[in-house]
Amino acid sequence: MAIFEDNSLSIGQTPLVRLNRLGKGAGAIILAKIEGRNPAYSVKCRIGSAMVWDAEQRGALRPGKELIEPTSGNTGIALAFVAAARGYPIMLTMPETMSMERRKVLAAFGAKLVLTDGTLGMKGAIAKAEEIQSSDPGRFVLLQQFKNPANPEIHFKTTGPEVWEDTAGAVDVFVSGVGTGGTITGVSRYIKNIKQKKILAVAVEPETSPVMTQTRQGQPVKAGPHRIQGIGAGFIPDTLDLSLVDRVETVSNEEAIETARRLAREEGILQASPPAPRLRLRCESPENPEFKGKTIVVVLPDSGERYLSTVLFEGML
């Protein structure tokens, strides 16, 4: 039996689960990678651990230092659990619009939380974290999830190989919602470059904040508000390699909520905002043979229990 020296080392090896009802009539095999089975219950556990390990190895993080990071929730929770496991204090800046469950989980891990103006989105949280770090650079270590190469690298080293091995190389389409872009970048880089398989990499962003779509079409980038927590930062992060993305799909608030509710009712998977309802609808269209016979892997990034106070569960009782 494997014994992990601390909880940060227990990331990965999350299960692939076939979607039997949501995928019915699709003509494709749709597999969900349940990232809520990570130690702090989200895909961000991977980058939280990796960025801390990297900072330690570089000598930037050591006893006496304090972590500081902007977050929409899951990366902050990931860093908070790693900081607790490895003995570092941590301060997090987060838009005030994020769910109360996220705030309470951060507090449970001992993190100090600084809330920022929700109308400024992640840009406001980033600016506040940079301000705090610059006020005492000898004390604070800013890991910068949107710029840190350790972010996509951990997906290249872990998530990509897991998808490849668990499908026995049969994956044809990989779908991921994009926050930092680390997941789709690392997985696509591994499968396309190392395994030399031409998969379709599909990035998903909010319909009302389509910055990837705008960028690819050469339009001015104009971010907008949305209710899908965890994706749609409102800018193109350095950690996202758009050259590896073959298609961008947008999702509305309503589509994300309805598909999440269907996942719980019909598949027994409690998850917040699935990244691919429109792709599923395309699969189900009899006029569209594009995905017939294909194996599609969709990343489900976290657990729905983190959203009990949000619109996702309104009117259920």
C-alpha cells in the first residue's frame, strides 16, 4: 500500500466514467474525467501542488515565506490545502462574487482571504495580489497561476498520461473548460506531441465572455460578466497555448446549469459547470456525423458540493 508523505503528493489518478444517459444517441463514447476526486476536490489540486513544489525546488519558497495568490476559488483551495500540508502561511485574493462554500473551505485550511470588487473579476483579484506582494517582496511569494509554466507542465506529466492510458490511446476528442488554460494545454501537448496522435482539442468558455473566440477571429478582446465559476478569466493567460486548441465552444449560463443538474439526476455525478453541453448537442444531432464512433473525454473540474449556495441549486427544495 502506497503511503504519501503529505497530502499534496496524493493528486491525480482520477477516474474516467462513461456518460450513459447524457451521451445516449450521440453515436460517440463520452467519458467524464472526475477531477473532484483529487485531495481537495478539484482539478486545481494538480497545479496547486506543482506550483508549490516548483517554488520550493527553485528556492523561492522556504520557511519564513508566505504564499499570496489571486483565485476564483479552486486554485486558492488547492494552494491552501498544500500550504497547510507543507507548513506555509497563505493569503488569497478573490472576487467577492465567488460562492460562500469556497470562502469557508479556505478558512478551514487556515488561509487569509482578501475579497475584491466582483465587478472587476479576476483582473481585480490579480491586481490586489500583486499590490500585496510588492508591499513586502521579501515576505510574499506570488506563484501566478496564469503565468506559471508549472501549471500546464503538471497536466503534461499527469493528466495527459492518465487520459492516454485509461483510454488505451483511443481518445479522439479532449474537452476542457478554460480558466488558466493549463489543463487543455498540458494534455494536448502530451497527446499531440509525445504520443503523436491527432486529437481534436476543444476549449470551452462562457458565451458572454468569449475572449478566446474573439482572439482567434482577430477581434478586439472584450470580456463580459458570467455566472460560470472557474472558467472565463476575461483575458488570454500565458499558460494557455492557443496553437494547441482546435476548436472553441461557448456555453451559456443556462446551458451549464441545466447540464450540471442533469449530470446529478441522470448520471449520479454531482458537479458544478460541465464544459461541453453544446458539444454534446452536436454529438446527438443525427445530421452531424462528425463524432460518430469517436471517444470523447470531458474534464469535470470539481465537486458540486462547493456550489450549494449558488444558482445551480436554487429552487431544489
